[in-house]
Amino acid sequence: MIKRVFLIVVSSYFLLTTIAYAEENVDEEEQKINMFKQMEAVTNIPWYYYAAMNQY
């Protein structure tokens, strides 16, 4: 019984931290894309060029 409770607690902890981390990454990626699109508007260089340069 104690093993099951422990397993449930540990599993839920890892699940919740993984979900929180994934949500933070989505926000960062959206911010980067918005910044690239703003740079595209100013320089007329397509935003995906900036995204490609960002990978390196």
C-alpha cells in the first residue's frame, strides 16, 4: 500500500514538472517567433532566416 502511494506521488510530481516545463518552452518559442517577425517587418528579411540563424 505504501509503495503504491509513494509511486503515485512521485509519478504525479514528475508529470506536473514536465507539463510546467513544456508550457514555459512554448512561451519562449512564441516570443522568439514574434521577435523574428518584428525584425522581418523592419528589415524585409524573412523571419525564418532569423530562426535558422538562431539555431547556430
